[in-house]
Amino acid sequence: MILISCKNCHKIYEKEDYTSFKCDKCGHTVRRRVKNSLQTSLALVLTALFLFVPAMIYPMMEVTQLGVEEGSTIIEGVIAFLSHGDYFIAVVILTASVIIPLIKLLGLLFIFSTLIINTRLKNKTKIRIFYFIEAIGKWSMIDIYVVALLASIVQLDEVFNIKGGIAATSFALVVVLTMIAAHRFDTRIIWDEPRK
Ligand SMILES: [Zn+2]
């Protein structure tokens, strides 16, 4: 007899073997491991990393002032806030849109690589890094709120018109893809015996 718990609702079942079945409490299909979890999450992380480039080098917002269109990238925005003495906003934007997304992506990439290449890193350390990434993920949407807030303030003034640039779309995709990659990743893989 083996004990199997549903990944979704944590109901415990007593089973003969590891064949998949449907949880009768929540309807979730209980599998030994999520199918192709590592490959899918790795592909999502790599896509997000590529999209991070346009998010940085293209304008985040396009500001039309008296008919003249102007765009500024995230970094230019941060520098502008710094030069106005708004250090707090500058730090919030830099942390939320550059530092946190990068830590998340590189952290996930690091864990996934340690699962592909055998390393001496302890499983407990890997799972701690993963939980840390999951915990900070909740804060990486701050930047979208900042942009939305800024747009709503500035649009009160008829002379200005702000709309999201290419970078805003790329950035939103980076955030969403990273979230799916982390959610789709089956942490139980960490505890599997390394393939020989
Ligand atoms: Zn269930």
C-alpha cells in the first residue's frame, strides 16, 4: 500500500500503485509527476528572458505632449525620477521592474539547471530558493500599478496623453510567463533520484 495525496486539495488516498486517477473530492487528476513539468517551465523561463530585452530597451510609455510624441524606457524613467529628487519612486520602479523579475527568472533558471546537470546543491536549498522566488513573485506586479497610476494622474491634464509602449506589453508577458513557469513546475521532481 502507498499513500498518495492530491496536489490540489491534499486529500490522502491509499493505492496499490502510482497509476493516475481522478480525485473524488476536487476532480483534479492525480499524477505521480506533472507531465513534462521541467521542460515546459524551462521553455517558459527562456521565453520570458528573451522578452525581458524588449521590455528594457523599448519605451515603457509613450507620452504625447502638445502633439509631440516622446517615449522613455524603464531605465530612462528611473533616471528622470532620480533627477527630480523622487528617490522613493525611482527605487520602487527599479526594484519592481528590473531587480525582482531578474532575480525570479535567473533563480528559476538556476534551479532548473541544477536538475538537468547533477550538482552537489542540497535538495533543501533548491526548494528554499523556489519558495523564496514564489514569495517575491507577489510583489512584481507593482510596476504595472505604478504605470496605471501615473497614466490616470497625467491623463487628467488634457495636454498630455500617455499610453503603454512595446515594453509594457513585453513586460506584462515576462511577469505572466514567469508566474506560469513557477506554478507549472512540479517541486516533487527535486526529490527524484538523479538520472544516470
Ligand atoms: Zn483533490
